[in-house]
Amino acid sequence: MKPGEKKLPYLFQPGQFGRFKIKNRIKYGACCVSNYNTRDGFITERELARVKVIASTGCGIITNQGAYPDPLGEGKAYFRQVAIYDDKFLPQFEKIAAMIKDQGAMAIQQILHAGRYGGIDLGYCIQPSDVPQTLPHFRPPKIMTREEIRDCVRQHADAAKRCIRAGFDGTEITSFMGYLLANFNSRFTNQRTDEYGGSLENRGRFMRELIDGIKQATPDNPLIVRLNGAELMDKWGGNTEDECFELMQQAVDCGVDMISVTVGWQEAPESSIGRDIPPGYWNYLSERAKKMFPDTPITFGNRLPDPRMANDCIRDGVFDFWEVCRPLLADPEMIHKAAEDRLDEVRRCVGSLNCLSRLFRDLPYTCTMNPALGHEVEPEYHVTPATVKKKIMVIGSGPAGMECAITAAKRGHEVTVFEKSDRIGGNLYAYANNDLARPDDLHSIIGHYEAVAKRLGVEIRLNTEVHAKFMRSVLHQYDACIVAAGARIDHEAFAHLEGHERLIDALDVAHGRVQAGQKVVVIGGGKIGLTVAEFLRKNGAEVTVVEREKRIAGDIKPSFKWRHSSWVEELGITCLTSSRVTRITAEGVAVINDKGEEKFVLADTVLLAAPRKPNHELFHEFEWMIDELHGVGDALIPRGLEQAIQEGFRMGVRI
């Protein structure tokens, strides 16, 4: 037994699922759709390469991403979603099932009909009732007839038979995120007056027929159903939690073999899996399910990224299997690291939801923390031994610099990181200290780099500023230099402004180098300005944000813009958009909007949070001082965490 397995005995203990013996208590969740496949539903080599990595994660049960079961594509939610409505799709599903089972895992195929969110190629969607969309990018609804409902059940049953013929051990259907199964179950989208609508018993009829149809079609193979423990759709008149659990009871009474408890719809006005939700927040839902259905295996994992927490939940009877997906996108080696007692090296899923942001824009999903995700098929993204071993200096210990350093070190290079402050992390450290969501998530990134750098022997020289004089003192000691010195707030852009000398750098406040007062104006409503403004307001200051654009949060990921807008409203932060500061005095700032209206805002502190300017100077200074000179991250163009990690990795993997 490995050392980590001794520390997490419940997580790594074998389990039983029907006639199947499971090597541990970990289920890989289907995790939406990758968008790596063809527009007509066929699986690509890119997808197969990704599945090969998933199969190797060490999970006892692995669920393949959802395939739509109907030839029209009414169930198709994503441009490049895989299909399983015809035998012509079987050969590549056979490859996937074999990959999973070759690694000793139980193979499950999810059947996903998107309902209200489907019909992406058709211009309409199907659902129980004519309930208008609340999100404009979805298609107008078409009501399903009784005959179409029966056809849909038959299509699911036929798809299940194909899954088993392809070599999968079982199947799964899902209501997660508001798909067709949820549309029938929910009072919000099911307003029918026939036998499929009205009472909870009637609304659950479609689900019961689906379960019965699939069970009859595949009587020797288990069926899993993913059901909401909470819809979070109170705003729209959705189901209560009690109704959600009554529907689970119907599924159990129908003989479903496992229930996966999920949370939320795409239209829900509340967050369910973002980093503003504390890990373990939703555990009470799975605990309720386990108490209600002690003889039915319960699997759960919403916003539960830590194997230690999962181990304790299994021990305490909160659930039977830990269902995990996004944490294994962030770090496919997490289960192996847990078994080897190397959890300090795990790349934690920080809940930035870059994956969903891209899916909702019909792009292949990627991960902020895992730069290789989606590129597994490309040799250029593989960490392989360097042909020529080099001595490399990296200037800056932010995410770009540290990602480059550890990747290069994995390849055999000798790497030294130079950091002018007394700790690594760069401006990420400041973000973490001011973040209202989960500061520990962002701090975990820094901890990961510290642990991995130590294991790989990367030397980190703190309190060391690299400039031309220093560079001359180490000439010929290094073969390559990576400039990862980040970006700074561009004070020169405001040098013309009356009173500009009173401007304080927002990053100085974020790092704790400068103390802000009680009446604060923040110039710039992007991620730096909002993060600092929210933190100061949370701690009692009166805060006004001045933003030139029509909207705040312009440089924040689409899936998290709403959260900052909500915080601004909840905290009572004044936002003056389409506005600019015209002068600064000892009493405050004068602001003018795009209509020419002027306003004076009282302030004892004026923070400058935008624009950002890359630290380009080192490129010019070092051009003739070293054989190879490269740059990564904000030192090239100020952007975000994802780009920093991606570029650091790509440089480290090829230098």
C-alpha cells in the first residue's frame, strides 16, 4: 500500500457497484463536452488522446462525455458534441471503452439530450412546454408531442444498447445543468396539462419511462442517473429541494442503480461550481440523499476539489463515491499524487470556469491550470528530455515564470529563478490576498509551484533584482534568459493630469505596501480595480470606481463577470462608467462622463488600477548579453492567469 493510500483509506478502498468490483471510490464525471470532435458527431484523434489521459487518472469508474441520441440533433448542445444515434459511430466508442477498461476502471457512457439547450444546428430546441429562453443565445422552444416523447425514450434505449455493444459496462443519463431530463422534472419548464405535466408524479413520468426503457434494453448493465439536489431556479419558479429529492425517490423506485447528485442549471442566477463557492458547500445535498437511499450508491463532487475532504465524506457516510471531473482536468495526476502522499504538488482546480466560458462560446474547452489539456495529441506539448541541456535564468516568479521554470526543469535543464521581492507569486499573491471568492485557491497555485520547484531542484533567489549591471556580473553563466517580469500600472498615461502626483498604485495597496484611506476612488474597473475595490469596501471603506468603458469587468472571464457585478451591487460600490477623471485635488477627483456631465467625488485616496504596461525594458537591456532571450506572460502583453500559465509551459516545453 502506498503512503497516501494509508492516509486516505476510505477513498482508496475497493467498492462494489452491482456485480462490478471497483478498485477505489472515485468516479470520473462526464464533465460536459470537450468540443474536440467533428461537427457531425464523430470522435477525433484529439479526443482519443484526451481520453487516454483520462483513462490513466486512476479512477475506479470513468464516465465518457455525453453523446446525443437522436439523428435530427435536437439533443445536440455543442457544435462538436459526439453522437451515438447510429451504428456508424460505434468503432471509436469501442476504442474509448477499451482504453478505460485496460486501465482497470469500469466504463460508463453518458447519453446526453440537451432539450432546452439543444438544437444548436437547427435554430430551435425541444422541451415539454413553450417556455421562453431567459438566456438569448439559446434557441426558441418547440413543444414535444406525445409521439415525440415516445420516440425520444426509444432513441435513448437504442443508444444504451449501442453503448453496451461498444464495450461499456453501463450507461448514464443526466439532468445536470438543465438538460431535457431536468426540463420535464422542473415546474419551470414543464407546464403541460397532460399526463407528463402538472403534479410531481406526472412531471417525473418522462424520467421513469427513460429509466424503464434503458433498463429493459440493457437488463444486465447498470444505469446511473444524474439528478439535481438543488436546481437554484427559485427566481424562475423551479423545483424546491424537497421536490428534487422526491424525484430521486421516483428514480430509486424505478430501479436506477446509482444516483449522482448535482446542483444548478445554466440559467440559475446563483453560482454552483465557481470559485466563489466554498469547497464542501453542497455536501448536505449528498448527505441527505445517502440517508434517504441507504441501499443505492450515491456519487457526488460539486465544488469538492480535495481528496482529503472526499475521503472524510466517504468515511462519514456523506456519499459512496467521489465524482470528480474539473479537478482532474486541472491535474490528471491528482489521484496518483494523492496515493503517493504528494498532495502539496497538486494543481488544484481553482474554479475559474475557463472550461465553461469556452464551451458556451462553441470553442474546445481548455483549463486555466492545465496548459496541456486539449493538446495531448500534439508531441510539441509533451514534456520530453531536452536534446541539449542548458542553464536557464528566469526573471520573475509569477505564474508565467514559475510554470516555465518547472517545465524546463522536468526536461533536465538547470534552472534558476530570480525574484526581486521576498516571496514568489508576483501579482497573483496580491490578487489572492484581496480576493473575495476563495483566496486559498489562488494561494494553492503558489504553493504548488513552491513544492514542485523544490522537488525538481529549481533554485529560487529572492530579494534579487536583475538589471544590466547584475546581468554583466553573471555573463556566460547562463545559456538562456526568460523574461517573466510581468506588467505594471502605467502611471505615465496620467502624467498630464492635474494632481497626478497624488495617484497611488493599486498594486501597492493590493500587496500591502501602502495603506488606503476610508474614502477611495479607483480608476479602472477591470480585474485589478474591482478586486481591490471589493476588498476595501468589504473592510469598511467607501469606494467609487471610475471606468472609461460602458461596462465594468471587461478583462474578466465571461463566466465570472456576473460575480463581480453582483459583488459591486451587494457591497454598494459606486461605479461611474463611460467616465474619466479630469483632475485630482486634496479633497477628491473631478469626473466627466461621455455626455459631458461633471461630478466631484470626495476621496482621501485615489488608486490607479489601469491601464497596465508590460515590463519591456529588460528585453532591450539584455539583447546583446545572452545567447537566447525570450519572454512570457504579462511581460509581453498584460492579460490573465490562463495566458501566463499557457505561455510559461509552452516556453518551458520547447526551450
